[in-house]
Amino acid sequence: MWNRGDSVDKSIQMMLQLAEAAFEQDKTSKIPLVSWLTKMVKWYVRDGRYRPDNLESILQSLLGRSTTMQDCSYATGLGAKLLVLAATVLKTPSCHLFSNYNKPVQTNINPGARKACLWEIARAASAAPTFFPTKQVPQL
């Protein structure tokens, strides 16, 4: 969408379609109490209300399976500087910076952040832990 140079109207329409796919409800029983209990158990077991598969496949199709922040894109072609700040909630809290430009070297920046795939960064930074299970970027 934005990284391909699509118009705002086209991007909005696509986002609405993608939201329907990402937030797809599980099929449950037609009996209200059984349906509610099933949803609650699934929510608890998988650590999120929705399955992450749909969201991850959407992000991969939009951003590419192996595209990183350093790769050439519409944004970098325009000269736009992008920075994503993501915080971890697992084990010890920490902060990670992902950018498409060279930053001054800092001692607290993880070198694996440059190799992280763009779709993984977007998925991890979505900050929707009650809707989707948390995502850990493997390189960090």
C-alpha cells in the first residue's frame, strides 16, 4: 500500500478488507453458552482472541517475506526516514529501534535489528497482546 505508492483511497479500501481477514472469528457452536465458553478457552490457551496466522500472512504478502527496513522501498525512494520503536514484554523489558537509515552507533542497539524482517517488526509492534499472541522477533 503506502510502500508501493498506492493512493490513500485505495489503501483505505485494502485496509478494510485486510482487517476482515485478520480479525476472522472462529466458528463455534450455535448454543450461546457453549459458544462463549469455547471462545474463552481458546482465548486463554492461545494467548489471544484471534489466530495470528491470518495477520502474519497478510503482513508477509504486503511487506514481503524477507524484506528488511534497510531494503529499498517506496519510502526510501522518497527519502522518508522511518523509525519503529518496539518494546519487549518477555523476560526483562527492553527497547529496540528499527530504522531504514543509518543511525549513529549506540551501545544499546542490537545488531540483529538490522536483519529483522519488516513483517516481523510490524507484527511485533502491533501492540495488541489481548487480540493476538505476542510476537518475538527471532534476531533479537
